[in-house]
Amino acid sequence: MPTFQTVRGMRDLLAEDAEMLNFVISKARETAKLYGYREVITPVIEPYELLSAKSGEEIRSRMFTFKDLGNRTVALRPEFTASIARLATTALKNEPKPLRTLSVGSVYRYDEPQRGRYREFYQSDFEIIGTSNPEADAEIILLTDRLMRAVGLRNYAFKLGHVGVIRGILSQENVDEKAQNAILQRMDKKEFDEAFKLVESEECLKTLRGSLELKSDDVFETVERIQSHVEGYSKAASSAEDLKKILKLVTEGECPVATVEPAFARGLEYYTGMIFEVYIPELDIALGGGGRYDKLIEVFGGEPTPATGVAHGLDRIALAMQMQKTAPSTKPEKRVVVVPVKEELRGEALRIAQKLREAGIPTEFEVMGRKMAKALEDADRRKVDYAIIVGERELKQGAVMVRNLAKREQILVEIAKLAEKVQS
Ligand code: HAM
């Protein structure tokens, strides 16, 4: 048999990386709690039709799709939003609005593997369902800001846009939704010439090209320029007004918006309103992104229900923390190893180990059957703080020997006071 490697694009997260990821997950859960989002757990495998319905050409072509043994065409989820929209039309249909959900877990896309881009990666996904008010969009951005701060990132900044502006221009020029999607997909990849080739009307082309020139260093000025640029397009104009309201709320919430991009588009097709991404200067890939999708739930057969949300790329946040040398702020716990002096004392030593664990102390047991000197050497190498040496003579006094491995000192401690002593 050859030795096995992981499948290309799949990774093993060894202890340190797993700890880092779990730290970011704990901060996402903490953020959800603070903002009133309740976690739901949905399946990794969903019907292909559900996942592909409104995800767009780009995601669709990268899905892990297969037939299960029941001949159903299914896929590994490339994101959470479709699953939550499914829930909003079924089990959560009658929940009071707004409905706020959190999902955490792995998602799958056949992307080209490179730094920060994997085929299996982790997201925390927040959705708020049942309102089209700008407060909801602002909340999604502000909770992302909170997560970035909670993991200790610095100098991160948000990029904001609104697909309603481009869609508004295109629909007034009678460009159908399919063509709009094709244009936005190309704009997402910054292939503006390719995108604009799909536009027939000269007037429309002029407006679209002009929109690329509107960016200013001042975000409010950019929005005002967008507003006057699309004056004749009523839907685009009201989208620009919506963007302005969201920007105002977010700025009042003291969140760092670096740019408003008039020609910003995102890969997913279901967006109808505000869209955004968050970046740090050290990485040119987004740490998270989201936006408003007011039509998805009705596409899935539900009542027309506005919604907005975000997904955070947890692996990329962990990577960003490494790049900014931001260590997780958890206080190190004392670790102990319990070593019986001889085989006959194993049972007694195990009982002591159990007691320590009950008291919340991370406790390992010498399971390799090593002699004392070897066991202590090993514990020292693995940076364990204390060895609890269980010997016959000490047991007779209801005590054990506690050895501080770093200081190479040991003292006799009563078993009844052991946990307390280790913790202090
Ligand atoms: P998305 O922009 O496709 O949005 O993904 C969100 C985040 O996932 C990205 O910003 C990035 O950090 C991370 N990500 C994407 N692809 C990869 C990859 N190949 N490797 C590592 N990380 C990656 C969504 O998924 C939408 N569902 C967000 C949303 C929720 N919109 C509304 N509600």
C-alpha cells in the first residue's frame, strides 16, 4: 500500500491550526450571542438544485456534485445562505421576524488551491430575515466589525457597494435578468470590457462606463456622485439612496468603511441590494463578504421575504491573525501528568487523575508504562507544568508528591488539597 496523502485542496488542521480555528469560531459564537443570532445546524449535503438555483455560474461550476445511492443529484454545500433560505420556507417559516441565524461549519468549492484559498474551508454565516430596512444591513456590517475586533485584527476596512445601482440601470434599459447576471459575473472578476460587450444600448453603455469613474477618497462624496450619475434611472437612484442610509448608519456605528465602489459586484447571483467585503492591508483576498438578497426566499417557494447576511472566511481570519501576529487571548491553563511509581498503584493514580479532571484541571495519565525518570523527562519535553507522583509511602499519609517540572522541585501535598494547590 502506498502512504496516503490528503486529496488536493483538502487539509489536515493539526493541533495548533485547529486551536486557532476554534478560537475564531468561539469569537463568532460570542458575536452571535451579543447580537441575538441563534445557531442552527444544517446538512453538508443538500439537493444540487437548491444550491445551484441562484448561486451563479461561478459557484455552480465549482460545486462538488454527485449522485447518491438513491440516484439523487446532490452536492456538498458551497455556502450556507441557500440552506437558511430553505429553512425560511419550511421549518422556520412561521418564526417571528426578524429571524436571525448563525451557521458555522465547513463548505466546499473546487477553487484553485493557494494561500487562503482551499477546497474545504470554514465559514461563520449570519443571516437576518424579514426586513428590508437599512438597519439590518448596517447590523450585518457592524457585527462583522465586532468579530474582526474580537479576534484582535487591526487596520481592517470595509468595501461597500450596491448591486441595485447596476441592476437598476440595466433593467431600465430592458436588459433581462439572465443578461444582468452575466454582466455582473464579469464585473465581479473586473473584466469590465467583457461585461460591457454584453450591453447593446449606447446610452446604457455610457452610463455604465461612467460609473467606473465615480470613486472618490471620500465615501460620502462617492455616494453623492453615484446619485447624480443615475438621476434618470429611478430604481438605481433609490438604490443609491439606500446605500447612503446604510453608509451613514455604519459610520455612526464607528465602523471603518474605506471605500464605496460604484462598479463592485460579487460572485453570488442572488444579491439584490447592498454588498460588502472586509479586507486587511496584508492580504488581497476578502476575510468575509455578504449582502442583501430579497428574492431568494420566494424563488424557493416562500412568501416574498427580504433578507441580508454575511459569511466570514474563518481560515482567512486565522491567516490574517498570523500575518498580524495576533495571538488568541486565552489564558494558559496549568497541565499535569499523573505517574504511578509502580504498576500496582495504577488504580489509585487513575482515581486521583479523575478527581483533578473533575476540578477542571487538564490531566494526562502516564499510559506508556514508562519508568519514573523517563515519564518525567517526557512530561518536561511536552511542557507539562506538574507531575503528580503517586507512591506507596506518600499514599499512606493521604498525600502525593507534586513536582514542578520547570523548577525541578517537589513537595508533598495532601490529596484532599491537591486540586486547590495545582490551581494556585
Ligand atoms: P462568499 O464571498 O462567497 O459569500 O464567501 C464568504 C467568505 O468565505 C469570503 O469572503 C472568504 O473569506 C471565504 N472564502 C471564499 N472562498 C474561499 C476559499 N476557497 N478558501 C477559503 N476561504 C474562502 C458567501 O458565501 C455568501 N453566502 C455570504 C452571504 C451570506 N451573503 C448573504 N448571506
